[in-house]
Amino acid sequence: MKLEDIKKIGIAGAGTMGSGIAQIFARKGYEVVVTDLKEEILKGSKNLVSIFNSSLIEEGLMEEGEVENIVNNIEYSLDKKVFSDCDLIIEAIIEKMDIKQDFWKEVEEIAKTDAIFATNTSGLSINGISEKIQNKTRFIGMHFWNPPHIIPLVELIRGKETSDHTVNLLLELVKKIDKEPVVVKKDAPGFIGNRLQFAVFREALNIVESGIADIEDVDKAMKYGPGFRYPIIGPLETADLGGLDTFYYISSYLFRDLSDTKEPQEILKELMDKKELGVKSKKGFYDYFNGRDEEVIKRRDKMFFKMLKYMK
């Protein structure tokens, strides 16, 4: 299969990620079919696509005339058999290994022999997910980041048997839909992005638990220090510009003092026990009552859009 042969995209899972991925491909003129288990979930997906479209228009990143084409390019179904003529099938269902494995076993019996299979898992093993697939050369991780209609990164993760052709084909495709691809050369938990994200998260929790700083100041330090740099220069380029000798000497004493805990810290366990789960429960590290949840999400997206315009 060549890039020009990819015309129809199948997406399993009509939540935030599946809906966002559908919107991205439909906007680029691909025929898209989205499946899920219940009709109300599919209706919710249509609403999410509408919200994504409106936000892009509001920020001047999309023309109003594009909306009709996007809507017309997306079909919704409860039947996996619609994947039978898809050229690329992307799975964005629940993050449970056994459910994903069974899904792909079923889909392989339905799909074309040359269709590409991709999972949007955030960190589960690519080799594990593909365990029940016969032709593993066409299976790959394709991890979009939330919110997918804004964040440019797409991680392409090789499984043990993923072919070079599969990787190279999706590299071309990701660029065609105006996203930024990176290749994860071997299956590793968390891939690149989440390994970096959770290393920071672990140390952020450690700083708070150790009494070094409050929650608000940890977030502020990240936003106005390292976080300010990283959209422009990544951590390794930052080290080059700062001097590898300087980073070596700091590493020689600081690494010993950083958290290396192998379990979630107590501060996180306590929030879990109280079911204070963040925005979804109106309380986490911060309070999100009285409409603050919607306010935070809108502010986040607005700033993301500003950054996206700058990067483009």
C-alpha cells in the first residue's frame, strides 16, 4: 500500500480521542467511519466533533465552509463490519489489554489483508495488544495527544514485528494531516511523551510531599521555567545550549536527591481514596466547582491555540 492508496479510515471508539482523530482525518478529505458500542456514545461523538470544529473556527484556524465537508466525511456505526473496506483502522477504545486484544482478533477477520492496524493506547505494550493478531507486520502504535485536534504530536510505536513499510507509510500520513510524528523504536511502557510527563509528575509530587514548595508554586515554576523553554527547545537541546559540562556536574549531585519511588506517592493515594479525581469530580489538587472546570478547559485550549498559531 502507498500513501495515495489510503482513502478510508476506520476508528473504533467514539470518545474524546476517537472523535478528535475522526475530525482530523475528515477535515483532510478522508472518508471516516466511527464505531462504538452504544448509539448515545455515537451521538456524543457527533457533538464533540461539532465542538472541535467551532473552537478551530473561533480561533481562526479553520474556515466555516469546511464544517459541512467534515460532517459529510464521517459515518457512524455500531457494526464493526464497516471496517471491511478501510485502509487504516485506528483503535481508541478502553485501556484494558484483554479488551484490545479481543477487538483486534475480531477485526483482523473482517479487515482487508493489506489494511494497516494502529492502536491509540497511551502506554500499553504494542506487542501485548497485537498478541492475537496473525499478521503483526502491519500493526503499530499511533498515539495522538489530548486534545487531539490541537496538540501536534503523534507517536508512532514499533512492535517487535512491525515492518519498516508500516512505519514509513504512517510517517508520511501523519505529516499529510499536519501533525508532528516521532518514532518510538521499540515497545516501552509510556513511549516517549508519557515517560517524560510522568518523570516530571513524580518529582512534582515529591517536591510537594517533601515540603519544598506548595502545589501552586510547583505548577508556576514549571510553566514559567522549563515549560516556557520546551515548546522551543527540548530537554536535550536545552542541555546543549546550557553546556553539557554544567548539566553533567548538576546531574552528579542532583540525581541522588530526586525521587525514584516505584509506587504512586501518598499524596496521590489520599486523593484517590477521597475520590477527588480532578476536573471529572470537581476537585483534585485544585477546586473546580462553580464552573471553574469549564473555565480551566477553555483557558487551556485558548492558550494551546495561541501556541499552535505561533508554531505554525
